[in-house]
Amino acid sequence: MARFLFTMWDGGGSLPPELALVRQLLTAGHTVTVLGDPVTEAEVRAAGVTDFRPWVNAPHHVTRSAADDYIRDWELRNPFRVLANLMDKLMVSPAPLFAVETLAVIDDVRPDAVAASFPLLGALMAAEVRRIPCAALVPNVVSLPADGMPPFGTGFLPPRGPFGKARDRALNALVDRLWDKGLPELNRVRVSLGLEALDRLLAQYERPERVLALTAVAFDFPATLPPNVRYVGPQLDDPEWAGTWAPPADDRPLILIAMSSTFMNHLDQLQRAVSALGTLPVRGLVTTGPAIDPDQIDAPDNVTVVRSAPHRQVLPSTDVLVTHGGHGTVVKGLVAGVPIVCMPTGRDQPDNAARLVHRGAGVRISKNASPTKIAAAIERVRSDPSFRQAARRLGDQLRAEADSGAALAELEALARR
């Protein structure tokens, strides 16, 4: 039996896959302590964790309301500004606070290994200080600049020919320079903790023994990644608050609309998608998530709007999935063989849309698309069997990687170091 410390950030879709790893470790007989946002305590304890510690001085969410969102990246349109905002609000400037609280729990629990949410650089440094084996958890496609990987957040397809490769090299170099704007501040933290300074900010991700990408090789684009990066397959658990669902006695095609579980100022986008279903001979199910009240949606008679439903139960009965493009929602849809209409809002969502479109498993439309255009996209995907065939092919590959047990094996090997 090994002792693990998970340091978590409530990034919406990042929480369920990390809790899936916690459940696997507990089932295997290990002990897990979780240091995380107060709003996640009920979900963490429902996963079987008895030792939950809330962030106190480090940034944290107490609720999932827009008023409690200290990052507010939904206010930003430029992906480079999103990156700068993340460094300022979560990754670099608060790193000393995350490091101090993580060090205190490490010294109390004495874990054999630490698993840290990818943005929590302070937690990674704390594990480095105590020389404890550590893994950074990436709950979506790999976001590190790499040869062959389009820049994170752009939604670009893989480079084609010399021009495409030159484009990505130039943009990835630009992204690296943007990261390095936070390097002096990061190095001040490292030196204060007794660690040597780095020559690049992203070299911080080369310090832990592993960077575990909770996605599939079959889903991500091929690239030359750092040697400590491992793909361990998507984690498909639904969130604890998903509840239950029973299919209605209705033989009309079912369209599932599932947008962000965190507030991304997407109420109007959600309403337009719902209005589109009102023009089609289908039945619709809409899950608003914790951030939006179902009563805020004006739904036609053929659409049911609920706060939550377990997507893994709903998707096998679904004909088309309409989504913002969060990684968890997309991969669950593909594993169920469901073609997708993707309306990326931000973050990693344009990249997920690019990957499913590249493989013919769905279409991408603007988040500002009108109800008419949304309805046309749904009908296109529903009427063309090639989309479902491609979704099934890709889904079979994703399921195989999800069932491989690679994540558990990597974490157990880490604790034995």
C-alpha cells in the first residue's frame, strides 16, 4: 500500500478525470489525501477519500458561480491573453501560496508520491523540494509546445508541408516566449524554496518524473514530446453530481446538448442551441451543469432541460451530441460512437474540435452560430452516416486506451521509486 497526495484545481472538466484516478488508487488499496478547492469537498469524499484538505490562502473556489470565479477567462478572446491571465491568477504569481500549503501537507502526510493538477506549479515545486516522486496531470490534449503539435488553444489542424511546419514552429516559439514572461517571478519562488533557477518556464514540467496526459494517443496529434510525458488514456467517469437518467418512451432521434460545467458566459450560446432543436423533428436533452440554472433556458416542447444527467448513460441512446468541446464530453461522446457538433468557447475546446473534425467524427461551427446554422449542422451530421462511422472507429481506439490501466500502473510505479 502506498500513500498518495493529490493537489487539485477545480477547473470544471479537469476534476472528474483526476477523481477517476483517485478511485482507481483507492480500489487498489492505496491511501489518498486530496488538497483541493473547498467547493470540491463533497465530490472528493464521494469518491472515497477520507482525508480532504481545503486550500486556505492559495486561490480557490468556494462555489461555482460566476461571482466566485477568480480567473474569469471567459472575458478574454485572445488565447495569448488567456495564457498571461492564467500565469497571473493561478500558475505563477500564486505559486508561493500553493507551495507553502502543499509543503505543510507533505510534511504531515509523508506521501510516497504526489499527483498535481497541471496548472499548480507551486505544488510541483513543493514535491521537488521534498524530493518526492511527482506527476503533473494533464486532463486534456497535451498543451506543451512541441514539434508537430499545433499551438495550444488555436484549434489548428496538424501542419501540412513546409509552410505549415514553419507556421507552428514560429507560433510555438512565440508561446514559449510568452511563458517566459513569468520566468523571473517563477525563479524567485524557486530560489526562495532552495531550488535552482530555470532557463525556461516550461522547464518546470521537465522536473517531475511524469507528465500524465489523461487522453488517448489516438485522439491527440502526433508530436515529439518531452521524455517524461506519457499518454495514459481518457478517464471516463461522470461527475458525482451527474445523478441518474432513464430514457423516455419516445422513438424520435435524441440530441444531447452539453455545454461547460463551469461558467463561460455561455447562456446565450446554450439558448440558441436549444432554439435550434425546436425547429427539428427530434427530442432534445439539455444538461446545464452547476453554473447555469435550467430555469434560465426557454425550451420548446420537444426539449427537456435539466441541471445534470450521467452522460455515459445518455450517450448510447444519443444520435448527435452538441457541445462546447470540453475534452471529457467529447471523448465520452466518441467512446459511445456519437457524432458531434462542436461550438468551441475557449480554453482547450478549439483543439478538441480540430481533432474530431480531422478524423471526420463531427463538425465545428462558431459559438456565435444562429439557431438556423446550428440546426443545419445537426441535420448534416445526423443524415450523413460517415460521421457516425468515423466516431465509432475513433471511439473504439479511445475505449481501448481508457481500459488499459496505464494511469494506475504509472502512479503505482511512481510511488515505488
